[in-house]
Amino acid sequence: MLWKSYHGELKRTTSPQHGLIGASHKIVALDKKCSDSEHIAHEFRIKKISTISIDDEVLHEVHKFPFPVQQMLINEICAVEGRLKKGKLAPGLALPSCYCLFFHRYLLLCRHIFHENMYGTTKLLIPDVWKKFQQMFD
């Protein structure tokens, strides 16, 4: 399938008027484009975020998400510190779902869920909950 799209792109971007040198330049540019997209696709799944001050168990679960999602989740975990500095209490959630815009927009664990899990009375992030959120990206 990648081969067909490669040739389709090559046909679309070259013309007989460019000659052999022009076609060669287009091939080199297209090869670089394909190589870049393969690298980005690889990093999307493989790359792991590194950070300190986050529990190793939580970080291990965060690493099971694609890299851009890892970044979003780490930001939400770090936002719990901001909530604590403002004197906010754990939100008292009983389920791993939330009313906030972040949760509804991305369907991901939010700062309120992390806050409840870390400082509240209910441990929301059990293995089944992590797995449910991670499976959205399979």
C-alpha cells in the first residue's frame, strides 16, 4: 500500500517537462518525505517521556500511551500540584470519569482523576481502568 501511494505521489508531482534531473530531485524529496513520516509514526508509538517527581507505577502506565498522549497526561499529573497549592481538596470522584472539559474533549484521565487517586479516598486508577484508557489507542 505504501508503495502504491509512493508511486502515485511521484506521478502527481513530476511531469515530462522536468526532464531526468527534475524527476530525480522529486524522487529524492519524496524519499525524504516517506522516511520522515515513517520516523514520526515509529516515535508516535515507541518514544517514552521522561520526567521526575512522578510515581514509577504511574509513569509505567503512562508509557503505554502514544507519545503525544503521554505529554498530555504528564501535564495533567503536574497540574495536581497547582491544585494543591491553591488549597483545593480532592474532588471526591467515585468513578474514573469527570465533568471537566479536558476529560470530555480528549476522553483521557484528567487532573481531577489523578488528584482523587493520589490524595483522595478512592483509588480510581486500578489496572482495569488504565487498560480501558490505553485500549482506545490500539
